[in-house]
Amino acid sequence: MGDMLTSNDASANLVTYSLGSCVGVAIYDPIAKVGGLLHAMLPDSTINLDRASKRPFMFVDTGLPAMFHAVYALGGLKHRLIVKLVGGAEFLDEKKIFRIGQRNVEATKAMLERNGVALAASETGGHESRTVRLDLSNGNFSVDIPGKTPFLL
Amino acid sequence: MKAEELIAKTPNLPVPSPAATRLLQLLAGDDRDNQAIINILKQDGVLSTKVLALCNSAAFELAAPVSSISQAIMYMGYEEVHRLVMAVTFGGALGSNLAGYFIEDGALWRHSLLTALLSQTVVRIVRTSQTDPSVAYTAGLIHDIGKLVVSYALDADKQELIRERVERGGRSLLEAEREVIGADHAEVGACLLRKWKLPEVLVEAVANHHNPPVEPRLELSSIVHVADMIAHEGGSSPGWSSYAVRTNEAVVEAMGLTTDHVEVLIISAYDAALQVDEALSAPV
Ligand SMILES: [Fe+2]
Ligand SMILES: [Fe+2]
């Protein structure tokens, strides 16, 4: 949570637990077999810039670029990256006071689009908290929801 | 009443010891002096031993070990002693695996600790708040205690009925609980606390933690309501369909909370979660 993992070890699995309104973004280069997994909690770092400089991965706008650069540093190439997005659950609310999930998803999609990065797959919204796992040997990205059978996205 | 019936069928509920009950009752009164607390603790061997063990643990860095409860309270302070008593009383049961909700071992206890800390944070943010921090902590800690009973009542068939109502009927988890077993976990939790003769202020907070009334506004239930929602968004949302809950947005607005407050609270939740995880992994 509020964190990011990368690896260039093809036998590794990157896992993040219980994404509720948070978003999980996985990126994977199938040739270099390197990848990253971000678990961001909030869309916009302007709410606390000091925090963003210490913990950039808490926020979508600072966490996404930091993850891409970390994966480039491991040999990942932008045009080869497969990008997937999970999370952004919402309460059953009418108004927007707690609507963090949807804003996390929108911020992620907007930033990827501005940077010319296509989204290969996504599974967002809903009322579930999801655990995700990126297998760096083959890029399989699995989603695990309590009480359901895990599936590949 | 349905809630009582469900409670009667549930094994292994964490009934507070007489001493723990009296400490909880002290929360509602003004006579919370150290001598009263010492007298109560001395009558409970298990609690006394644990208080002394914690006080003599590395956490308090004492030069010489203490051997009496009165010394321990002097060093630890009331709040720390109270938290320990709550953990001893409720930690085991709330940390168990709740199959009816697909909640894994330890996950509801972590959610409870996080909601307890965040209830105190919300008290600080709502500037008009009159709520005592230990009362807020306690209410946050036991808000979901009714889930122990509801989980036990939810066999595979009933889980399926709940799932159908939530996933295809647009119901909240609470509404589905009422429709399928005749009571929800908030109501059942309140009923449990009343059975245990805990103060009415805690009963009310647990009863209303998913839908605190707008008028008259009940401060403690509103605080726990917000803390619970923030705990979910801040990374502790155990069980399936855990976001199928409704915020009472009118109450949140009446408390003067905006989306900016929510974001600031989510950052607090991150810090509180680190604190909780550190405490949970510390050797006892
Ligand atoms: Fe609840
Ligand atoms: Fe809760």
C-alpha cells in the first residue's frame, strides 16, 4: 500500500494485497522480462507535497512516472511495456465525498494517455477489494477477490 | 428478538471478564481515577500479569522492573493500560478467521485497530468534538464485533443469498444481512454489548456505525462511521464485497468534512497502518 515493486528476476512474482479504492498498475516488458507494480492510494500529490517527495508511490501522479523510470532503469523499453490497471472500488454512495476509487482510476488513465501509453487490460470499480500478482516469467497478471476463483487479466 | 437468538447460537464469543467490564464502564463516567483502575485490575490475575509484562517489556525501557500494578499504571499511563485490556479482551476473537465474510485470520483485528486509531484522528479533525479519545478508540475497536455472530450464522447457502442480493440486487451488505438472517452486524454488535452491560454510549456507537442519524446527531457513532470508511479506503477492507456499504453523506457534511479532509485522513490511515503493523509484529 502506497508502495511500488520492481524486479528483473524472471522467477519473481510481484504481489500487492487488498486494493480497495487504491489502484494497482502493473507494467511488464516481455522481452527483457522486467516489470513493476504500483499500489497508489490517492490521485493527486498536491494534497501533501512534502509527503509526495518522501513517499511518491502513495500518489498516482508521482508514483506512475517513478515506476516507469525504475523499470526503464532495469532495461524495460517503453514501447514494449504491457500495462494493466486494477482497483478503484467504490462505496454505494450518491455524492462524491468519499469517491477516491473513481478519481484514482481517472487520474491513472489520463496520465497514461497523456504519455502515449496504451492500457492492455483493466478491471476497475465495483465493491470488491482485490489482491494482484504479476508473474515476471510470463507476464501473467492474476486478480484474487475474497470468496471467488482467481482469474488472469 | 432475532439478534439475541443469533447470539445464543454462537460459540466462543469474547465475553469481557468482570474487571474488563468495569474498566469499560469507567469510560462512561467521570470518576476515572487511577486508584479505581488499580483496584479493578488487582482483582484480575490475567490482566494484572499482562499489564506488568507489557510494562516490563522493551517498549517501556524501564531502568528497573516494576512489580506492582500501581507502579505500572504510573509508567504506562491510563490510555496504554486501557488499550492493553481491550486487546486482551477482544483481540483473540476479532482476530479469528470469519468464513461467513471470507475474512482471513487477523484481518478483522487489523481493521479494528486501524479504525480505533482513526476514530481518535477524526476526533482531532472535527474541531467541535467533545469525545474522549479513549472512548473513541474503544468504540472504533469493537465496531464490527457483531460480525463474529453474523459470520457464524452465514452457512454456504446463506452466503449465496447475500451474494445474490449484493451483486445483482444492489443491496448493501447490511441490507442483505437483514434480509437473509433477520438482523445486521451493527444491531447484533449493539445487542452483544448490552448483554455484557457495557456503557450505552458504546452500544449506540456500534448500533449506528453504518448509518449514524442526522438528527439528533450522535457524535460517537458519526466519528466511528467516518473512521470505518477511511480504514476501508486506507488499505484495510477485509472480506468480500467489503465496499458494498453506504456512507451517510448528510452526516459527513454536517461534521464539516470535505473530500480534502478525506484525502488527509487517508494519509493518516497510511501512517496508522504502519503503526498497527509494527505493533502486531512486535514480540510480546
Ligand atoms: Fe461494520
Ligand atoms: Fe468496519
